[in-house]
Amino acid sequence: MATVDSSNRSCDSSFLHRGNRMSFKLFVMFILLLFTIERGFSDDDHEMEEFLKREYSLSKPYQGVGSSSSSHWELMGDAMVTTDYIRLTPDSQSRQGAVWSRIPCNLKDWEMQVHFKIHGQGKKNLNGDGLAIWFTKERMQKGPVFGNMDNFTGLGVFVDTYPNEEKHIERIFPFVLAMVGNGSISYDHERDGRPTELGGCNAMVRNLKHDSFLFIRYIRRRLTVMIDIDGQHEWRDCLDIPGVRLPQGYYFGATAVTGDLSDNHDIISLKLYQLTVIRSRKEEEEEEEEEITIPSVDNLDLLRLGQNEEGMSGIAIFFAVLFSLLGCIFLVVIGLVVYSHWNESRRKRFY
């Protein structure tokens, strides 16, 4: 009997040793996976270079703005140029104005940095309506969507300063949101664009004493929007959406509109940077094979389904994925341990 107990203890010890070794290997594999993911994110920064494209940019002293054919930018509506800014609308009712690039942009990867200011005499919720930054097929079209046409084709990033929907419990205005249109999708004013938005964030941008900035990046079919509105020179995440497909050859623009309520909507600069990104041969071949002709977003239905609640930030999504992976690994380890124990018990019974 003593010999049998010693044998059992030896088997149990061997089993526990194998289980611990298996758990350690899985833990090491998980750490390596996280390291690889982190390297993937950091590689985007290390492999990317920025080049300011002046023909698509707008800055002081605004020499490229005018009605002549040699001008790179063109004004429309109530917009006017001063020495310090381009005022899209004054703080007056029922105005709309715009500034549009004359040159279509054929860059594959780019980022736009917008320096702007929204200010006026109206108190909170007694001001409106907001401004928009565009990358669209159409240009110089007046309309109801922050001074641009409805059913547009391309990308719109909106700084919405007035809530039209009455029951806004969880959303604080002003609010920044993005929308991709294919020429047949209408912007829903009554619901502040909720049915078609890709995501967004609140941004208290009115009557600030410091500068306000909006950052729009399109790289590897991924749309990222960030804001810098706290005067700390730090970007804050607003939305990050993969699978956004935008054709080349569209126009950049900025528009604004006022209604019964008003604000000054000023553009101080629009700076466009070309991003040079290292792609693998496989990525290049896939992009060449699939030419984008109509703007679209992958898995748009799933994306909107997840926005029944306010969208998670990038950090929240990362931790959600992280804890999901940890849960899966935990279940795998438990399963392996139970299976090994069952297999060992069966072997003992057999012998």
C-alpha cells in the first residue's frame, strides 16, 4: 500500500508540474502577443513620415484664397477673409459660408490639422449651429448640412454646437462626429446625425481663450479624429474607425451655418500633410486590385449596433479586448488542466 501511495504522489507531482509548465508557456505566449500588438501600433509612427502639402493647405496671410483661377481656395456665401482668420459666418442669424479647395486631392494617406475658433454672444444652448470639415466629391454647394449639400459623397466631420433632439440625456454639446456619405444617405438634423454617425465625442469649444484644434487622419483605410481644446497641446481621442474606404480625387472644404441662433465660425488654418507609409507587397497588391470608387465603411451595421450606447474610446476598446483575451486564456488553461487530470485518472484506472 505504501508503494502505491508513493506512486500516486509521484504521478500527481508530475501532473502538476506539467500543468504549471503549460500555464507558463501560455502566459509567455500571451505576453509575446501583446508585445507584437504594441509593436504593430508603434510601427505606424516609426514608419510614417509627414510632408506639408501647401497646395492643399490654408494659412496666414491667406494669399491663395480668391476668385481667380490661379487661387488654390475659393470662398462662398457669407465667408470673408481677414488678416487673422477666415470667418465662415458672423454672429448673425441665417448665414452660411464656406471655403473650398480648387485642387482635388489624390493622396492615398493624409492628415488634416484644423485650427479653428467658435465664439459669440449667445449663452449655452442659445448658439448655433456649428461648422464642418469636408473631403467630398462635390464642392461649392450650399445646403442644410452645416452649410453644405445633403446626400454628399465623401467624408464630413462636424462640430455640432446645438442639440436639435429634445431628449439628449447622455450627450453633451458641442459634439464632434463623423459621417461617410455615398450620395444617397441623408443627414438627420432632427436626431443630430445619430443614425449615420461613425462615432464622436463631446468638445467644449465655444468661447475659449486658448486655441482649438481638430485632427483628422486617414491612413490604411482607417479614420482617426482627435481634438486639442484644453490648451495643453495634447491630442485627445475622439473616434478611431477601421475599414473606411474613401476614393482619391476629392476636395477639402470647410463650411458653417447659423439659423435662429448664431456664432462666429472662424478657420485660422487648414494644414494638410501627406503621410508616407511603408506597405508590404501584399498590401500594395490588394489595394491595387480593389479600386475604391464609392465611399463606404466596412461592417457599418455592426458599428451602429454598438452605438446604441455612447461609443467606447480607444483605450476602453483595448482593455475590453485585453480582458477578453485573458478570459479566453484562463478558460483554455482550465480546460487543459481538467482534460489532463481526467486523462491521467483514466490511465491509472486502466493500469
